[in-house]
Amino acid sequence: MDLKIILLVCGLTVVTAYSSSKYKGSCKVQFDDCDCRVYHFYCEQDDTDRPFCVHAHQFCQTNYDSLAVLDHPVKNQAVLDYIDRHSLTASDCIRNYGFWINLSDHKVDGHFVWGPLNGDLDGICPSDFSNWAPGEPNDNTKKDSRGQDCVQLWYRRGNAGKWDDEYINVRPKGAVCETRVPHCDYDAYDLVADDYEDCIMMSYF
């Protein structure tokens, strides 16, 4: 069944097109003794799902906690490993070579923070970790004079999931959402750990 998620935002009806058919599974990773994450993977949104980056943020905030915050190499590698293992870079999943993550410089140009893409929240301070593709971020203005305020995991030109700043509303993308599990207490959040495969097949600690 091709479900659409209807959001009510500021009195307006917004349709996000990450339908059930686009869902490609979830996986879990234990970052430390007090911090577990479950990542949820979706193939590319519909061409009508504009503005693309904004709707991806709204979809993940409504259905999970947020788009994925990959502020540590273990978290970043966990997501890349799952994408690679399940061949989610194939053209039948992402024609436009990328997955949205929760990083942007929407509020202050050139200052990338982890957090929602809106003016009400300042986002989380950036970490020391980054995984930018060569020459990125470049705030390209060829297709939008406002530049590129969102960030994707980029699968083009040999960039196997490295970060790339991208336009808010030029190309649809897949999405990686996350559920945060404080203290790794799945039961307290009505989650079953055994429902999810491990994101990574080896230890990065």
C-alpha cells in the first residue's frame, strides 16, 4: 500500500512522499554505554515532494526523531556500511546520487550545524568530525542563487557517501532518519533491539 504522510505545518497541509515502498530497512548501533541509535533508510522522494530538503526534515521529525546526526566516525561509518551492504546506491533507489542527513548552514552561511532546518532552533554545535568530499562544501549557486544549505551523503564522482552541500529544492534525495535510544534502553521506548540488524559488521572502537 502506497502510504503518504500528511503533515500539518503552520496550518498548511504538506505531503511528504517517503512512502512505505521507499523504506529500505533499519539498523542499530551502540555508540557508547549510554547512547544507542537506530537508523532508518529511505529511497529517493517523489519529484513533487517540494521543497525536498525541508520535507525530508519534516518526515523524519514526525516519524522518528530527526534526520541522521552523523557527528562521530562510528555513526557515520554505521550508516555508510548499511547503504553499501544493501546496495542502496543503485539507480532504482537514488537517481540523484544522495541521501539527506541532518546537517545544514541554513541559518548562517558557511556555519554548518546539526539540527532542524527552521528558524526556531539553532541546532547542535558542530563536532570536530567531518567527512566532506574534496572541494566541498562549495555553496554552488548555478541552480539557485541562494546557494546550497543542506547536506547529503553523496554517491557520485567516486564520492562513496562523503558529505556534499546541496540545494534545498533542486533535486529529490533519499533520506536517513534516526531514532535515539538513551541509555540503550529499547524497552523504555517501545522498541525491540532484536528487530534491527547491526549497522556495522565489525568494531570501530
